[in-house]
Amino acid sequence: MSKPYSQSRALWAITRASFKAIFSNPSAIIFSVLFPIIFILIFGAFGSGGQAVYRIAIDNSSDTSNRFYQELRDIKAIRIVNYPDSNALNKDLIKGRLTAIVHIKEQKDSSGRSAFAVNTRSTTASSNTIGPFRQVLEYIKLVYEKKASGNEEEWVTVNDTEVKEVRKYRQIDFILPGQLGFSILFSTLFGIAFTFFGLKEQLVLKRFYASPVNRLNILLGIGLSRLFFQMMNVVVLIIVGHYFLNFTLQHGLITFLEIMLITMIMLLLLMGVGFIFSSIARSDTSIPLLINLFGFPQMMLSGTFFPIEVFPKWLQEVCKILPLTQYNDAVRKISFEGLSVLECGREIGILAAWMVIIYVIAARVIKWE
């Protein structure tokens, strides 16, 4: 009596063969690991030069109808940023993206004359800019008092209030999550799409289809090998970032494992996109075009190299629905802010919605020959 066909052994055999095929191509390792490390080093070095710009927020209870505020606003080195809510403001202050919160209040001195008290609230994350910014305030104070000489409103006091101790938000804490997303996006799409298309063109998939192997196992065997390879790349990038560039892992090993979990979700999503492109492509030359149409807008609009806040408001809303944006945001929240995967419900929900849409399309368009 013959033994029943083992689907698990077939899955393992396909996965192992696909995994070996990946390592037979050295360019895959260079593109997936070496290029992201180079980009991390290059973009991590940005921001060290150029003219200083002090991003500040004005406290909502401040008096902004006075001449001192006008002098402050006219300084080219000062950029006043408006925030829709206090939560976003405090996050930027903690990360050092904001030099200080400034409060301007009119008051009376001992002689009854009008005066203005200017208070700044900052964190240790902005320690590199708060000192020079206070010198700018003192300069504005002197200019204001000189222009207001002889008037009643001529006294200005500049005070420092709360300076909160926070973790230092380094450039690498923004750059590395973006490079993780960049790496897995293009490496997975190119790997899955070209591998699946090649097997289809060589009639390998047709032979698999005629075999007792379950069709789902065929797809999983091809996809899982690429998924494991990309997970290895992510491990290497995180190790390099953490031990050599001081990338923050707020809760150590737990944070690392949670990043790997969110990466697994993103890889499963991208695996479906790769299957779609390999099925609808008429030739292998059209695959890079499809991948770039999907990947290039996300590379530019998902906070990979710079925050999406630099874009107009309407474009920011588009950025927020892109899957790569959700991955980048989730990794940054987990690594630096110390949130758990469960606290990234919005990001996971949007990724799950994308995954459902992608695999519904994949189920309709996948071709075996």
C-alpha cells in the first residue's frame, strides 16, 4: 500500500530550492543589504550643515497682536509651525523636531508700565538648537526695545520654563525604518515577480500544477523563501543600525521581535503584489515598469527619506493611506516611542485592508502558464 502524498514535504522542498536559488545570485544580496546600508550612512549624515533654522510653536494662549511677535515672525531663521492638536506638537518637541514652545504674555511691571514676558518650553532633544535660539530671542528683545524706546510698552523679559529630559532622537531613528521599508519593498517585488514569471515562462509552474502538490503550497514555497531572505536582511540592517549607529530599540529584544512581526505583515502584502505583477506582465521587460509605478510614489511619499509633513496638506492625506507609510510609521513608533504592535492598530488595520484587496486581485489574475 503506497503512502499518501506529503504536502508538507513538498512545501519544504519547494521552499528550500527557492531559497538556494536566491543565494546563487550575488546581486540579490548586494541590492537587499549593501545598498540600504550605504543609503543609511548617506542620509544619516544629512542635516549637519547649512544655515540654522529654528522651528517653534506659539502657545495657544499667547498674545500675538503685539510688535514683539511681529519681530519674531520676521526673523528668517525662525519658522513658526502650527499644529492641529497638542499630541502632534508634543511628539515633535520630544523628538527634537521642534526647538521650543514659546509663550508671549502681556503683563504690568512694578511701576504699572506694560511689558511682555516671553517664556520658552523645550526638551533635552533640542539641546543643540535651544541655546542659539535663546540668543536670537535676546537679539529680538534688544531690537524691539530700541524700536519701542520712549513708549510705555518697552520692557521684555525672556525666561526659560520647563526643560524636560527625554531620550535623544537621532537622525538614524528616522532614517533606518525608512530604509527597512525601502529595502523590503523593492527587493521583495523584484524577487517575487521575476522568480514567478521565470517559472511560468519555463513551464515549471505548469508541471507543478499537474503534480499532486497543492497550488497554495506552490505559491507559499516560492513566496516563503523570499520572505525568509528578506527577514534575514532586516535582521542585519537592525543589528548594524543598533550597534554601530545607535538606532533606538526602546525595549531591547521585545522591540526587535515586534519590528520583525510588523515586517512579516508587510512582506506578506508585498508577496501578493509580486504575484499580481508576474501574472499581468506580458514580458520580463514590463515587470520593472509595473514595480516602479507601484514603488516609486511610495518611496517618495511614505516618509522614507524625509517626513511627509513637508508636503501640502492634501498630499499628506494621500501619503497616509499608502502601505509603506503605515510600515514606516509603525516601525518608528515601536522602536523609538516604545509602543507595542497592539498599539499600532491604525497602521495594521490599513495594511490588512490593503492585503485583502491585493489577494482578492491576485486570486483572479494568477496564471500558471
